[in-house]
Amino acid sequence: MTTTHEELSTQEGYYTVQEIERLIALGERIAAAPNASPDAFIASVWDHGVEKAAELVESIASFRAVSEVLSPKINEVAWSTNVLEARNILASHTGIFRYLNGSWRKAKALVGSLLRDRSLPIDQQVLLLDELIKAQGERKKIQEGNDFGHSAFGSDWRGEKSDSSPLMALVEWMRTLRDVGPEARLLASRLVDREDVKLRTQQLNQLLQQVRSQLDVLWSSFGLSPEEHFTNQISITRVSLVFIEQKIQHLIEVDEQCARVMVKPPARIDERCQLVTRMIDLQKLIIELRAETPIAESAFDEQWKELSSDWDYLGLACSWLEQNSALRFVAAKLTNRAETAQIAQETHQFSQKIVNELEQIAKELKGTVKTLFGSSSDELKISVAWEKLQIWIANSEQLSKWVAYQHRVAQARKYGLSEVVEKLACGGLSLNSSISAVERTYFESLLKVMALEEPDLVRFDGELHSRQVTGFAELDLKRIKAASLEVVRAHHRQIPSKSGGVGPVGVLRSEMVKKRGHLPIRQLMLKAGVAIQALKPVMMMSPLSVAQFLIPGRQKFDLLVMDEASQIQPVDAIGAIARCKQVVVVGDERQLPPTRFFAKMTESAANDDDDEVSQVADIESVLGLFVARGLPQRMLRWHYRSRHQSLIAVSNSQFYENKLFIVPSPYTQEAGMGLQFHHIPDGVFESGGKGTNTVEAKAVAKAIMEHARKYPEQSLGVATFSVSQRKAIQDELELLRRLNPDLEEFFNAHPSEPFFVKNLENVQGDERDVIMISVGYARNAQGYMAMRFGPLGSEGGERRLNVLISRAKRRCEVFASITDEDIDLERAKGKGVFAFKLFLQYARTGRISLAQRSEKEMDSIFEEQVANALQKAGYQVHPQVGIAGFFIDLAIADPDMPGRYMIGIECDGRAYHSSRSARERDRLRQAVLEDHGWIIHRIWSTDWFHRPEEQLERTLQAIESAKKELSDRTEQLRQRARAVPVEIVTVDRGPIVEIGLVDSDIRNESEIAYLEATPVANMSYELHETPLGILSEMVEQIVEVESPIHLSEVITRLRTAWGLQRAGARIEAVVNRAVNLVCNKGNILQDGQFLVHQKSKIILRNRQHVQSSGLRKSEMLPPQEIAVGIVQVVKNNLGATEDEIIMSLSRSLGFKATSGTLRKVISEVIEQLLFKGAILREDTLFVENKEAVIE
């Protein structure tokens, strides 16, 4: 066995049986390797791509099998034609009327053009198509895996022409390498003589088999744990052969020793080894023991007897000395050690009894020895315990109080108040201050928890946060501006190209250059509506205009917005709604309804309608119809128009249930804003035929002229309760204007908000800085007050009043010859009259000192602290200034100018954190307040908590700065735009007038001339004898320049390069082989008779000046290029008829005349695009399918 092992361990440098077995397996794999390209063996793709290679080889085998069957039956072009849809159509249409189906006829014609035998029955054609589709799929897999195939199989790979048998043999061999790794294929690529490898592997295997059985016997002879003897290896096959050899030599020596010293040696090797080891260890111990004999005799005296000593006794003696080293001298002096031990034992038992008694007392008192006596039981002095017990006995009646106190202490400790308990117990905290101390401790603990959960609270800096808020507001405004610009850009991207001249764009261009004889608008929208919508996607039209100019079903809109919907009848809105996908209805049910003048004439005819139609007819407006149908609603609660809350207070209270958010004003009537009442006590209502109040009309006209003189920068409107009073004011105003021509400029000074005098029926939708209201109604000449107030007394009168009193932005001046006290609600009925009385009462008596102050209390202690600090500084502070929905936390009154606030102070309290968004909280709210004239200063609660003095000083500085700013403001600076300005974005498009926006440096694709390739011939060869490698490169150069190009044109370029006049069969054959070689590389695809370069963009090219006559032949035009041109024509013109497409495309291709053949070629491509869904047919127009994805 030793000899065999020595021979085996010298083989190949391997030292374990396992490694030798792996070497044998490696050699067997290498010997079985198939004959293949060396490059195939070393390819890294085999590490993880064996199954991918197998699938690729299976695809080759499948393709070769199917192609051998199909090639005699189909044309070459069939391999590149998508026949799946045609196959499905032929298979699904089997009835006798299938010939009437256009799709079936097209599919049959397509399939017939691909078969060599067109007479085959349809079912056989379907079977052939199934096989063709399967082969096309396999071919596509082969083409997609071409690079992988080259990497895996090297020179053995020839694409779809590869032989699958040797490739599959290589794959199967690679599968056998999973347990040996890549080393086998790397060695196989370098080893040519694999028979020698096979012979050496067999010899090594025979040698291993000889020793393997002997090693197994050796392993089993070591019992249950043989690994302990072989370096903890779990198998002997993992043990080094050198170590095994050494182990065998050691076992021989052990066996010889056992034979010499043992009478009956154990049968097992491991037991013999253990006995020998124990004998060796025992001999070493005996030697060491005899060496220490002098020391042992000195320590143990006569008890030391070397090997015969009482080892248990000596061990106890050593243990006692180690534990009681300090007592060994005392013990040496005691003669009666047993008696001393007895006394010590009794003393210990007595002390333990005392401790047990103390612990029992502490337990009964619900405490511990340490809490009751101040020390633990081990450290407690008996004298201290005795004194404490004597005091307890003397005061035993106080025990109940002590128990109750301990109960409260336990509860306090349970709730985390141990520190307070300790301070109360030692006198460090008085009883009076304990409650405030507990509260402070509680709130501080809450703050600590919040600081841990939200570390930003600790690091908060109000100044930095304010800068962040300012930055957010600026970025938000920039984002809104950028969004508006993006809308403009998106619109410009939809504008038709300037190259369009047919279809809707052509019609529109034609109308634009006409001087007379234009199409009616309805006809223009019919023929060019698509182009008009592309240029002007937003149209503002009345319901009547929609019905008059837009033909149903032709123009569609994504969104319809109906403003003032309360004045639109449902019947008028139906036409516009039917033309849109979404509808947004904007209106106010509390304002004027639609006029019923014409509806009354047809009401009798409606009585015969069914119930549902009658219910719709009974709804007065489209707004009411949408509300009745339960569609989603949203109230626009922010009131932007009124610059003073008194202007909208009555409407908000009487008509909007106080739901409006009204921005408070920093000014009052004394500052020239808000609601003002002018009583005309001598006014007389001229009842009878005139129905006017001339005295009041003169007062109003005089006030108008006074306004023009003092406030020419403010727009003005006058509203009356009747047409007669409106006429009276106009007459009086005309007289005054003639007398004051210097003020005439005012009446033309506001083109966007011109001066007007209207009655309340016509004032809806108007708004002006100042509105003057002339009531007109008064007592007659006899002093009688008739309770007739025109439209206000009729149904819906309150809605008319709501419109009238909510038109002013800055100031509303009411001129009336009566007051609220003159209106008797017992005689005058109706909601309108009731609301009118309230309005007059508010206008006459509603003196609002400063801005209207709410009765709300402050939101937080934080606000109270700030207000108290400012009041101590000498300022008058008003909390929660406002009347509805929108309140200023704190406002500082201006002592120098009554009727004005100097500054508004915003605290981040309830109003701040209840905002729904950061925009509303940090930008809109302050922007709206500043727009209304407020100067805003913000105090952050965290800053006030940490640095109240600093924040107070900053606030005082802000108040002084605001005071100075207000003193420096001019009247023009106080005229602000509304809170949400409307910004008009204009784009300078230059002085030209044209449809479409195309950069001047970009050429129109239809104007690109056809570029012919000029390859350079290698004159060392004849054309038909040129090597395929050279010829294929020339073909690729031609296709790269002229893609897509007909195959015959490629032949023409090559023969021209060699100076030949014609090309025979040999030239055509060699060129076809070169084309096939190029196509196999993957950059060029052959689509029928046309070659297409995959990296070249297909564009429309003008062939007017080409040299090759073949390029101007209709049948030589690439269908791919024609398809691009067709899509381009319909896209640029937003649609075109078939004749327009053919005519425009013919000219773009360079043909001055359109032959029948050319028309047929283009028409066929149009049908193909229509079949594929690239374009759609709408009536006579073909339009682009924007959702189509065409490969």
C-alpha cells in the first residue's frame, strides 16, 4: 500500500484522492471534446450561455428543416414579408361571401404574390403560411443571435446556413462541463493530441482504483471518529497523500511499541494509539512529581508520601489555605479549634435572625431595609436600627399617614416624578411651587420628546426659514411663468409646418391670400377646421355662434368652459356641450338668471312634452341643470374683487352664508375705501309717466364730475335701479360734461374698464374701482312712500341686488333719497326688498372703526404673549382682524392716521398650519394681503420660545420701518393689481405672415436632392471575378448613401464603376452573393428587391436631376420612401385627399407629370399604410394616426 501511494502522490502534483479524481474527470472531458474551432472553446459566453446556445442551434435546425420544405413553394421575397395578418384573415373568412370582403381580397392577393403555385387551395395556403411564420420566427432568432453565434462557435458559425449537427455536439459537450468548470474547454482548445490525454487518464484511474479500497479500510479502522486522526477531514479522499504516508509510518511504530509493553494489545488501531499516548503522559507526570519532592515535604511534613500520599486530604488543605490565607497564623496559635468554630457558628445564626426580623418588618411596611433604615442589611449597624425602632414605637399613631404618603409617592414615581418626590422629601422644593414645577417638568419632557422625534425643532432658525419661504415663493412664481411658456411652446409644436400646401392647410392658405370672395365661416370650418384649431386651439364663442359656425361631428374640443352659466339656458348650451369631451361650468346661482322673454312665448308648446323634458325645461340655466344632475361642485371661496371688506359684507352674509374668504383691508371709509352712503333728503320720485328722481340724478352727476377731477386714475361705473333713472343721470351728466370739457379725458382714460351708466339688469360681469349706485326711489311730491322697488320686489330680486352691490373693487357710494327706516317690510314683500333694507342700514349705520374686527379670541398663548409685549411697548393691538374666513392674527393701529393699520403680524398658529398647501400658506396668503395694502411681519413660534426679547426687538423695528414706508407711499403705489394677475405671454414671430414655425436654417425634407453613390472600382479584377469581401464592402457603401435602393440600381452603380454598359448573368450572380454576405452582417436588410441600411434615416428625395434613368421609373421607387412621403404630406397639411397626396408626392419626388403607373404605385402604398393603421380615412381625407406605432 505504501509503495502504491508513493507512486500515486507523484502524479501531476496532486496530493489528495479527491483532486486526483477531479483530474481524471477533467481528462475524460477533454478526451471526449468534439472537433470544433479553437475559438469556440475559449469563448467566455459558455460560462453562462450554454442553454442560449442550445436554443440558437435548435432554431437553426428548425429553420433549415422548414426552409428545405418551403423554398420550392414560395418566392424569395416571402421570407421578408409579414404575413401574419393575411394568414389570420384567410383562415377566419371561410364563407361563400368572402370574395366580397376587401380585406380578404387584399390578403389573398398578397399571399398569391408570395407563392410559386397560386392555385393551391386556401387551407393549404394557410398551412404554408403557418410554416412560413414559424420559419420567419426562427430566422429572426438566428439574426438576433448572430453576434452570440460568432462568439460561441467561432468560424463554425455561418448564420442561418450553419450546420446544426456539429454545433449541437459542441453544446452537448459544454453541458458535461458543469461539474468541472471552464478549465476543460480552455485545455481542449490547446491540446491537439487528445488520444494521449485519454491514455494517461485511463492509467491514472487504474492506479487510483488499486489504492482506494485500501484507504477505505484504513479509514474505517479508526472507529466512529476517524477524522480526529486525519486533520478533521470528513473523508479520507480529502486528506493529503503525504500525510497518509506519515500516518502509516506512525502506526507501524505504535504497533511495534504495543507488542513490546502490552500483554494483550487492543484489536483496534485507535485504542492502541490512545493507550500509548496515555502511557507517555503518565511517565512525564511521574518525572515532574519526583522533581518537586523537597517542596512538598516542607509543606505537608509527614503527610507527604510521594506516590502513596492521600491526595484528597492534601487537596482540602490547599483549598483552605487559598480561601483563608489571613487566618493561617491565628489558626496556628489555637489549640481548641473546634470550640472556636462552634461559637462563631452560633453568632452567625443570631445575626442572621436579626436581619430576617428587620426584613420582615420592612416587608410589612411595604418597603426595604435600605429605604427604612438608610443602609442595606449587610451594612446596617444594630445600634442605628435600634434607635429607629424606638422612635417608631413612640409615634405609632402616625403610621396611617405614613402609609397614605407612601401610596402617593409610589404613584408619583410611577408617573415619572421621582425627582420631585426626592426634592419634597429633603426640603429642596416647597409645596406651593410644586404644582408649577410639575407642569414645567411635564412640558419640558414633551419638548424633549418632540425634539428627539423632530430634530429640526432644536435647530430651527426663523431667519433661515424665512429665506427658505421667500425662495420657495420666488421659485413657485417662476414655475408658474415657466408653465405658461411651456403652454406656448406646446402650442407652437402643434402648428402645421410651413411646407404644407394641400388639404386643410391649403384651403386656409388660399383663403388668406384672397382679397374677396371668401368662403362662409361655416364652410371654412368644414374644410379647414383642423388647421384652424391647430393654429388657434382656444375659441371664444357664444352658444349661438357654436350652432351657426361649427358643423356637428366635425370639430371636437377637449374642454368647454361656460362662464356666467347662470345666464345661459340649457337649450342654448346643449350644442356646445355635444362638441366637447369635458365641461367646466362657472357661474353663480345667486346672480341674474337668463332672460325669459322668448321662453314665455313657447311655454304653452312645452306643456305637451314628456315629464323628463319638462323637468329640464323648468330649470332656468345650464348651471342649475348641472347642479340638479349632481355633478361635482367646488365653490371659489376667495373673494378677490373687493379691496375693502365692507363692499362684500352684505352679500356674504345674506347670499353666501358667510362662506367667502374676504381679505381684510388696512383702510376704512375715512381712508377713501369701502361702503359710503350719501343721503339726498330733498329727493322726490316723480311717479306717473317719468319714474325718475331728478334731484338724485343731479347729485350723482355732480359726484361723477367730482370723481373725474379728484380720482382720474380710478375707473368708475354708475348703476341704477331703473332704466328711467339711468336716462335721467345720463342727461344731467351730459350737461355737466359740456360745461367741463377739461374733464372729458377721464371718460376715455380706462379702455379696459370704461366708464358706464347702466341699470341693474345689465351690470352683471362688470367691475370698476368705484361704483356709484343711484336708488332713485323716494317719496313723491305729496310725501307718500310707495313700497314699489321695481325688479327688487319681483321673484329673484335679491339676485339682482347681489349683482349690483358687488361690482366695486375699492369704493361703493350709495346715493339714496330714502333710508332703511323708510322701508316698511309689512307693505313691501320679497327677499330682494328685505336684503335691500339691510344693505341701506349697513351703508348708513355700519361705521367700521378701522377694518372690521372679529369677535374671535386669539388662537394661542403665543399670540397673547406677543400682543401683551407689544401693548407694553405702547402700541394698540387688535387681534384676529377680518370678518369672514381670512383673519390677520395681530394688527397694529396707526396712531397718526386713524382708519389705517401700520402693520399686520402673522404668527404660525392655527391659521398657518391649517392651510392645505405650502403655496397657500407661504405665498398666496401674504401676497394677497400685501396686494390689499398690508405690510406683513411674521414671527415664528419656535424663535419666540427660544429668543422672545430678540424677536420683540425685531418686531418693534419692523413696526417703525412700516410706519416710515407708509409715510413715503404715494397714491400710485397704493393702486395695486388684483391678487391673481393675468399675464399675457407674447412671442415675437417677426414681420413675416405664414402658417407654421420652422427655423430658417432647416431645409424642407421634400427639397433634399437624391444623392447617387460613386463607388471606386478595383481594376485589378474583373467585376464578376472581384472577391466577395471587396464587392460586399462596395455594396454596403452604395446602400449607405442611397438607402433604400433597388437591387438593380446597385448593379448599375457597380457596372458603371467598371465602365460597363450592361450586366450579364455572371455579374448579377456575383452581386447577389455579395448582397447576401452584406445582409448576413446585419447592418443591411433586404426587403423584396430593395436594400435598406438600418442606421440610415429614410427621407423623401427629389429625383429631378439624377443621372441614372432607372431612378425615375415608377417601379424602382422604394415603397419605404413613398410611405414616409405620404405620412409627411398628411402630417404637414393636417390631412389630404388621395389625389392631393399623389400630386404633392409626385412633385416632391421630382416628377413633373404624374403617370398612371406612378399613381398606381403611390395608391398601393396608401392602401398598405391604411391597412397597417399608419394613416386613417376621415370622409375624403387621409389623416395621420398619431397613436400608431409602425416599425
